[in-house]
Amino acid sequence: MDKFEKTNAQFEAVVAECRALFEQKLHDYRASWRILRPQSLTDQLFIKAKRIRSLEIKQQSLVGEGIRPEFIGLVNYGIVGLIQLAQGFADSVDISNEEALRLYDVHARHALELMKRKNHDYDEAWRSMRVSSYTDLILTKLERIKEIEDLTLRGESLKASEGIDANYMDIINYAVFGLIQLSE
């Protein structure tokens, strides 16, 4: 197995772990996240990333949950973000659990395909990065998303941004890389 095949297999295994938790939460809560407006979803992602950074700095959790569950949350909420961008938000749960899982799989597959293309071009550079760098890059992406949302709310157009969807994809991929590195 070459290095790219190894990364692809690890990526798929981590996403399968994230999807399993997503499916369990769908059972318990249904697709309650459908009511999240874009700014609220961004704030949810921001809270998770800030908690990771706080735990990395403090080296201690007082609530007993570590960094790994927060990275899983970033993957899952990143995919929810992509779903919400495509579907728009709703006033109530308007999709079945099966449809939510189908949409999850579509966007997870897109994230995998993007990772494969970027990983080819960057030649596995992510393996030499620190997990804390993924956290900082995710926080940077979230600041960018906030700015894009604010510009859009003011009716201004973007001049050079890749857009919110590209930032969500990067957040998902950085979180997956963090999860892989935390397992090694």
C-alpha cells in the first residue's frame, strides 16, 4: 500500500467513525440541526474549535471529554454545514434520517475526493504538521466564514473568496487529519 492509499484508507475509517456517531445522534434527535441558520452553525463550529484550542493550551479538561470528540464534532457539523448550504435551513425537521444520512454520504464523498486531489498536490505535507496547527487553521477558516456571512448580510459581494463551502470542506479535512494523527 503506497502512502496515498494509506491516507485514503485512514480518511475513510475516520469518516466512518464520525458517520456512526452522526447516525446514532440522528436516532436520538432526528435532523434537529435543520433549524440552524448559517451563522448559528458557524458559531457551533467555532465553539468546538475554540474548545480544542483551549484544551491544547491548558492540557486539562474539567468536563472529562478530550479533543477527539470535538474533532469528530467538527467533521459532522462541517458536513451539516454543507448540507445546510445546499438545502437552506428549515423551521422544523423536514428530512428523514435516511435522507440525512444520504446527504451526509454525498458530502463526505466530496470531502474525500477533494482531500485526494490536494494530498496529491501537497504530497502528504499534512503528516508533518502538528495537530495544533489544524486547530489554528480551522479557527482561521471559521473567521473567514464569519466575514463572508457578514459581507453577505450587508449585501456585499465577495471579491476573492473561495466561498463558505470551500472553507467547510477544508475544516472537515483538517479535522480528519487531526483525528488520524491523534490515533497514530
